[in-house]
Amino acid sequence: MSGLGDDLITITQRPDIVFAEGQGSWLTDEAGKRYLDLVQGWAVNSLGHCPAIVTEALLRQSRRLVNPSPAYFNRPLLDLAARLAELSGLERVFLASSGAEANEGAVKLARRWGRQAKGGAHEIVGFDGGFHGRTLAMMSASGKPGWDELYAPMPAGFVKARFNDIASVERALSPRTAAVMIELVQGEAGVNLADRGFVRELRALTAERGVLLVVDEVQTGIGRCGHTFAHQLYDVEPDVMTLAKGLGGGAPLAALLCRERFNCFLPGDQGGTFCGNPLMAAVGLAVVGEVCRDGFLAGVRQRAEQLSAGLQAVSRDHGLLGERGAGLLRALVLPSDNAADVVAAAQALEPAGLLLNAPRPNLLRFMPALNIGDRDMDMALCLLRQALRTVLG
Ligand SMILES: *Cc1c(COP(=O)(O)O)cnc(C)c1O
């Protein structure tokens, strides 16, 4: 055995590239080739690769205190919880290490509350196309085709409604419902935006029926959509929210937030060895401090306009089917199922490659660093055109 990755359990097909370094919007492989990165760890590296803000927070905190145990308070945990509560208006915070773990915590919280306050209500209504993570329960919660059978038997108690169809939510609700769980912009399903009217009706309906509205902002939160949280675009307030990806700027960090009145775990109901560790919390504090400083989000919205206008022009010039998105989470729709070919062609460009993601066979997704420069953005659009010419002629 001598191929790259022969010692790894196979989970996906990866190109024969080994990345060695990253700086800002650029990655360099072991052969020295550079790549402009619009994937950024799947919308994770909000400040790009190895930003000083993150590396210094890691260094500083690693010299002070790495792991006192979740049985004790530590200062970064308390400070990050206070900051997230202040930013969101949700008074209670639990820190975790991945989006799936935070979402699983949200489901546990909803079931705990349903048992205590709603006569044993435990069902979670999710949406077709929704993505909430890869634990067994989150695969059940997700609406990804095939996931209900892949690892059967699956955890029960998850019901699906149709995205942007309020009547289907009404049909899915029952006295057993504890919560509705939604991504306002479905990332994995192809950057599908919830309609404003639908979200406002959903908020009203869940309030009226007394079920929790859980908003999964794992991908959309902390500036990705041009605002601190995507729900601000819709003028609604969730009861429960989850964050991960961009929150840690590349470090494994997630958060579950809820209103005071849903703070219903009893001691021992929820936890985790790495939950609230000061090393990751310190990084989260640094990332949130930067993303939420004066002027930063206005810059994200400017870059988003540049990307959106650029993708519209690309779409016109190459006969594509348009672009959509919110902030710096955008998609370009191709007329045929060759997005994977475009990804490969973009990566193979010389002297510098472009890294793109294709969550659907006919769709490219763009998730640049929130602080990408305007020149790097222009270069990315230029490289994208080259890749499209290679594939589409
Ligand atoms: C990525 C993602 C998750 C899962 O997060 P992990 O950190 O991979 O567990 C959950 N929800 C949404 C919306 C995501 O984009």
C-alpha cells in the first residue's frame, strides 16, 4: 500500500494534494502550489487561514490554562457565554465542540422541556433538505435523501415538513411536537433561502402552538450572512439557536443558546468532556470580538455585493442559471450536472488553483473568508471564468 491516504478509513474521495500551509484566503500544498480558497473549511475559517487573532488567542490561552474539566468554571467560558448572550438576546449558553453536538443538545433540551411542560411532547419537526449534522440522531433530524436508511434503525421522533410551505408545517405539528428545527438558509442542500413571509408565519405558528423554534445557525451565524445572525435578516427571534463552524474560526467550537424559560436541564442531563474548555472558548471570544467590531460586518456586506454582482456577470456570460445567497454564503446554478468537473478544473488551474465546493451536482457554493480582500475576490471570479471555459467550452 503506497497511495495517499491508504491508512485512513475511506470517507470521501479527496484529490491527490496535501496541504501544508494557509494564510488568509490562500492555501499552499506540499509541492508549493498556491490555491485561492473559497471553501475555507466549509464556511468555518471566518477570518481566513491562520489569522493572528486566532493563533495568538490559542497561544496565549494554551500557556495559561488548557483544560480544568467541565466540572469547574473557567474565565473564557464565562466571557464567551456572556458575549453570545448579549449579542443574541438568548440568556443561556452551552458550549460544545461541533455543530452536530450543539444540535443534538437542542433536541435534548426540547425533549426535556416537552416532558416537563408539554405533557411528554418530544417530536421534532424538521425540513426536507435540512442538514443538522452526522450523528445518528442528527441524520434523523436532517432531510437529506437516503439518510433515513443508511444506518437504520434510526432514532425516532423526527418528522419532516416542506421548506417554505407553512401548510406542511401545520400538518406536521401535533400534541407530540416539542420543537420545529430549521436552517434559514439551507447550506448543504444548495443555499436555499427561506422566504421572509414563511419564516414570520413559522415564528407566529410555533409561538401560538407553544412549540420551540430552534434555528440552526451553525453555518449562517457569526457574520456569514452579513449580519451577526441570519435570523436578523428575517426580524424573528428564535427560542433556541445553535452555532458552530464560523464561531471557532477553524477551531472546534459550537454553542447551544436558549431563552431563560427553556433553561430546563437538571444537573447531569447534559455535558461533554471538551464542552466549555478554555482553549476553544478563548478562540471563540477572539473571533466574535473581530466579527462584531464596528465596521466589520459592513465590510462583509460589501464583499458579498461584489461576489453577487461578479457571479451574476459570470452567469450571464456563460449562459448559467443565476446566483443566490445571503452575505458570503452564495451559490451559482449551472445548467447541467457538471459542478464536480468545474471544481476539478478550478483546482487544476496553473499557476494558482481555485478551491470551490459543489454541494449539488449542478451547483457551486462560495464560502470565502469574511475578511477576503476585494482583489482576491476579483481574482477568484477571474479563475472561476477560466475553469468554466475549460469545462463548458
Ligand atoms: C455543518 C453543519 C452542521 C454540522 O456541524 P458539524 O460541526 O459538522 O457537526 C449542522 N448544521 C448545519 C446547518 C451545518 O451547516
